[in-house]
Amino acid sequence: MLYGLLEPIYNILEGRSTSKSAEDAFAKHSWMAFYGQTQASWEEELLRSQKKKAFTMAWGNFHQNLMGSFPGWSNYGIGHPTGCDIGKQDESCVCEIKNNVNTMNSSSKESVLGKLKKQKALGKRVLLIEVNGDKKQKEIEGVVIMSGREFYQELSGRASFMDSLDQTLGSIFQHYKSFQSLKDSL
């Protein structure tokens, strides 16, 4: 199962998928002028930047998919009536998953908190998971904000789960430089 969750990440690393952000002509020409770049070096840097952005977003999806696959949990995907990312199958808890603490600006955080508060009003436990946040759990108006480390511990029952996951993924990417090589090894 884990290897299937890694396919979108390998797609980015292997150049089959990148961010589709539009080019800003003013930023491009100003940057090139300031740094004395050629068109080719600008395009190379832009591609690397788009790849990095897509890579970070893919990890957010990875965590949502993995967290939603634990026993008793579901990955809601896009268009779920709650508007949330994952939830318990008995509908007692819903979560919004953010890969980094800086993923949300103040207005998007307000929107996420509003969505979760609506679910709280329906009697559900509501969680905002900041996967790479390393702060202690806190609560804002009934919304529990916790780190990915804390949530993975809750899901798995193991305090070391996130460290083990990190080590496993590091080993996978060190030894398997393509998705096909990973797939062939199984």
C-alpha cells in the first residue's frame, strides 16, 4: 500500500508532473536583469521551482492519503459534504490536514477553522493537523490543532511512528531512484 502512495511523488521526481503556475513576465525580466540570467537559466530555475512546489504539495496529499487509510478512518478526497480531508468512519471526528505550518495565510486559516467549527457544532471532534508543525497541541474555539507527530501517534499507537516513517521513506528514495524500480522490487 505504501508504495502506491509514493507514485505521485516519483512522478514529480521523474519529471512526469510539475506545478502549472503561470509565468509572471515582470518578475521574470526583473529577476533575469538583476542576476544577469539568460533565458535558458531562467527557465531551468523556474522548472526547478515548479518541481519543488509540486513536490511539497504531493507530500501533503501523501499524508492525507496515509492518515485516511488507518483502520477506522477514511480519506474524503474532493467534494465531501464536510469539506474536510479525512474523518473517522463512524463520523465522530473530522480532520483538515496541512503539510506545513505556513501552508495557510490568515484568511485561509480562518476559512479552515470556520469549516471545522461547523462540524464541531454537529457534535464531532475536529482536528487541524499541521504535519510538519512541531508545536504542542492547542485548542482554538473547540478546534484542536496538533502536529503530525501527535496525530500519527494517535492513529498508530506508536510515539515513534513519524520517525519510522521518515526513515523508511528516506531509505526508499535512497535505494529506488524510479517508481518502476520500487514496483519491481515488490
